[in-house]
Amino acid sequence: MTTERIGPPLRAGERETLRAFLDYHRATLALKCDGLSTEELRRRSVPPSALSLLGLVRHLAEVERTWFRRVINHEDVPLVWSPDGDYQVAYDASTATRSEAFEAWREEVEHSRRIEREAESLDVTGHHAPWGEDVSLRLVMLHLIHEYARHNGHADLLREAVDGTVGA
């Protein structure tokens, strides 16, 4: 698998810039996983953490699903890996496969892109029950950029530990 990553535009409107930065971070995660086997993607960071590249892919599939489908699009869908709504379950990739995790992640990313494209504006809102607050699509996109950027930092270290590869 070879991932193409396109840098965000230097001059663009708000929505196009947010979309581009989110896609840039999505591509960064995929790049960190390119060329690795399921076993390498399952390799955990340091005990007692269950953190692995494959676990990050699974977690971010849950994050995409929650914020775009459940919050913004008001879909009544469960999490992918936890019927109880426990996000930590996704991190345990001990029996997961590369194809299963990436298929779920790509599917959720496509749902997210569709929901964002179809939204009238960045001011569209959804209700985030854990916070007890309505949130805008703008906030959701910024939150996802933050979430990916944070986890891509983890992915940097995880990838380096697997085969010494560094850089984005």
C-alpha cells in the first residue's frame, strides 16, 4: 500500500483548509503504517500500554464514527469494536488484522467526508452527549485534526520502534 499525502493549501477558505488539514493527518497515519505486516502493526509500545499502530487505526475509526456519524449526522450506530461504548477496546489489536482495521477506518473516513461535504455549513450542529452540549461541524473538524495530530506523534515513535523509520 502506498499512501499519497497532499499538503494543505497555503491560501484557501476556512472549510477547504480544515478539510485539507484533516485529510493531511489521515494520510500521515496511513503513511506511518505503510509497508508493515499485521504483526508489525500489532507491536505494542511499552508495558503496560496496549498502544500499537493497529490499535491507533482502530481507535481513529471509532473517533471518526462517533464525531461525524453519531454526533453530526445523528445516526444511532454503535461503536465498531465495543458494544458498551468503551473506546479503550479499540486499542487492543492483539487479534486484529491489518485488512479488518484499515477497511473499517477507510469506511468511517468515507462516511465522515460525505457528511462534511453534505453539511450546509461549518455551523451545522450535533449533540455530544458526554459533554451535554451541542457542537458545530467546525469544532468537530478541529477536534479530529487535534486527535490525529496527537496520535500521529504516537505513531512516529511506534513506527521507529518497529523498523527504525523516522519522519512523516
